[in-house]
Amino acid sequence: MRVGPLAGVRVADFCWMGVGAVATRMLADFGAEVIKIESRDRLDMPRRLPIYKDEVRSYGEEDPNPDPNKGGLFNNYSRNKLGVTINMKTERGQQLVRQLIGASSVVTENFAPGVMEKWGLTYDALKEITPDVILARMSGYGHSGPHHKFKSYGPVVQAVSGLSFISGLPGREPSGWGLSYMDNQAAYYNSAAVLMAIMQRAVTGKGQEIDVSAVEAGINLLGPDLLDVAVNGVVTRRPEYPTGNRLVHPAAAPHGVYPAQGEDTWVAIAVFDDDQWERLVTALGRPDWATASQFADARSRYARQDELDAHLSQWTALRPAHETMHLLQQAGVPAAAVQNSRDLAESDPQIAYRGTFFELDHPVIGVAKFEGTPMRFTRTVQQNWRSAPLLGEDNEYVFGDILGLDHAEIAELTAEGVI
């Protein structure tokens, strides 16, 4: 029995990749019965990526024969969900999907525009099956407009939304972020939209269609740069901008990431006013360069950032990043070690205290860590009841217990490749 604020909500989930899977994971974490609909012929990309526990390989290295039940990324994205397989190329498979939609109150998908229409699963068609259904659609550009049929992944969304253009270093080409960041960012807009639609239905008794554009979610992250262009008429890329780790408003210095002791380790330091600067100078031991007249006030420090950063880097490079972080924090200076994934998962005491990571067992992968949601409630809990489903693991339960098929029919459908 599922518990949580979304207990009793059943989701027929066509989502795949990151943006859809993370959105419905949020629903599953808090009680919704999310039934992930998969194809045996076209496996979800996170199932195919060979990110395996205890097997080290570069991110882009592929396994020619990936184990669909071993992928760590899929296990992360699809925890707390049920999983079924349906062959949508068969008439009986499409009938099963319609039966499942009839037993659900929310349908989610993030296919390229046109896929659901090809199957006849438009919002109008779904309303004939479930009158108060919520259809949540997620795509790169949305489902209307001249570009709505364009295909996209996270890096494409970051580029077209303007995020790549404002990222990087001055005088250099636009910089990607090394991750499909917008998959995760847009996913939370998707989750919020579904929650609002569920609340609205509770009041009115009516469902609705949701159309979330990841590009538009990215535009919402441009913030002051978009305002600067619109109001002040400046261009985004100019000799001194983007500023990298430096800050334009307010004129803070030092403000950046500095080398620490060890290979590829760093510490972030941000000083915003004269009081914080004096605290930093004291923590440094009041070296002669820090008390020199050219660094006496905020304006002077900002004007001489290159010189200032060079001095500070020489000091930070002699100490471990976490040692510098604690020393400066105790002095009242904003500072933090630049942490990698291992730091977060294995050694950060704050993250450990908050219980951000938790463990679940998996029949193939074994015990694995998952990141939780960054929210704590006084009454509501995140119900982590299972790891990701094996491929087709819940066919018997969903088609039998929910849809009412008998064992013989389920066996026949399996033999025929329908499920």
C-alpha cells in the first residue's frame, strides 16, 4: 500500500530519458502509483548506458551488449515505480494501453511531438477513455509553434534557450555544461505542473492537458542577463563578459574558485564588502600584499582582480580545500570546497546528517545509493519502497491484478511478444 500525499493517484507513464523520468520519479517518491510503460524492442537510453556499479569506464564508453537491468542511471531515474512492457506495434498492445489509461487518472509522455498522435492517444481521445484525465506532455519546444517538431536533448535545449551563450569565460566560445542539466531542471517544472493539475481537478472535477517546453524553462534561468539586454541594450558576449566565476553586480572581489592542495581540487571564496575582506586578511595572517594600499577598498580590489586572484591562489594552493573552507567559515568569510560526487556521497557531514542519500537493494545491481529530494516535511515522508523495476517485472501484477487478465492470457500475450 503506497502512502504519501499522492497515494491513490495512478500514472500511466510513457516517459523515457531524463526529463520525463525525473518528473514522474518525483510523483512516485510521494505516493503515486507510477506504471512505466516500456518497449522490449527499443530500450530506454538509461537502460542501455553501461553505468554499472563497481565497473569503472568513461561516461561515453558503450557496452555492445548492455544488460537492461544493470544500468545505474535507469535504477536512479525509475525508483519507486512499477514497470511493464507493451509492444505498441501490435493492435492488442494498443488495446492494453487504452485499458491501462482507463484505470489511471494521469498520463505522462515526453516523446517527440507526433508519436502519441500516431498511436491515436491525443488528449481528446484520452478523455473518451477517462473523462477527467490529466495528460502531461513534455518536450523540447512545446507542442505548438514553428519549431515544435524539432528534436532535442538537454544540451540542445541549453543552447537554444540562451544558457550556453551566457556560459563560459570572457573572450572564449560559448560553453556547454557537461551534463544534460535542462533534463533535470525542466523535470521539476513538469512535476509542479502535474501537481497543480491534480489540485485543480480536486476542486473542479476536470482534468486538462499540460504542455511544458524545456526551452522555455531554460529561458527562465537567464535572469538578470535577459533583463540587461532588454533594458540596457547591451550585448551578452563582449570582451569582459561572460565573467566566468567573477561577479559584476555587486562588484565583489575576490570572487571565484581558487586552486587547493592536491590534483584538480578547488575552493570557492566570495568577499562582498570591507568587513568580509578584513576577516579574510586576518585569516590569511595579514600578509604584506593583503594590507597594501591597492587593495584597501572594494573598488580597488575589483579593479585589480587578476593581481588579487594571483596572490590568493598562492595561499589556497598550500592547503586542502576543506581545511580552507573551515578556516574561512570560522572567520566569517563565505567559502566552500568545490566538491565532486564522491565528496558528496561519502564524506560530506552536512549531506550525511540531512540523509540526502539513501540505499535500496536491487536484484541485479545489489545495494545502491540514491539521491533524495531536497525537501523535508514535518508530516510527509518520501516513501522509498523499491529500486527500479526489471524489464517487464510488473507485467503479472499490472495486467492481472489491475486490468483483470488471467494467467493464461498473460502467458499467451508474453509468448506472442505483445508484452
